[in-house]
Amino acid sequence: MPELMAQTNTGLETMAQAISMRGGGHAFGGIIGGVTVDRWSRYLDLLIALNILLYIMAGVWSAYIKRIILLFIVFFLQGSFESWLSLGKYM
């Protein structure tokens, strides 16, 4: 966290807001993931692989972001991918 604060030139409050974007992404990802699994249930293996790939890419990107708005977006995407993976028995 201190590295991200120094990298984006922000304070603790802004970083807390950025991390809380994961919660919004988690809610959004649950909706999108549910619709996606219902629609393309035959391709669950492909959906899981794609989701894991996107989740990893978002995690790697978050280490190199220098603008706070982009960090907000990446954390939102990370939360949505995480939620999509935790659909439980359906995936």
C-alpha cells in the first residue's frame, strides 16, 4: 500500500477509496458472471480460463499504474473478475 501511495502520489484516504472499488466490482461481477454462466454454460472451462487470465493481468497492471483513476478502474475490474470466479458450484 505505501508503494502504491507513493507511485500514484496520493494519500491513505484516496487509496482506501480505490481499494473499496473492488466491492463495487464484486457486485457488478456477480451479475455479469451469473448471466455469462447461464448463457454460455457449455464453455465453462473456457470462461474460467479467460477469467483467471484477466484477473492475473489486472493484478500485474495494478503494480505499474501511476494515475489514481486508472487504479480505480483496475481495482473495479479485479473485484468483478474475483466475483466471477467465486460463483461457487456453477463454475
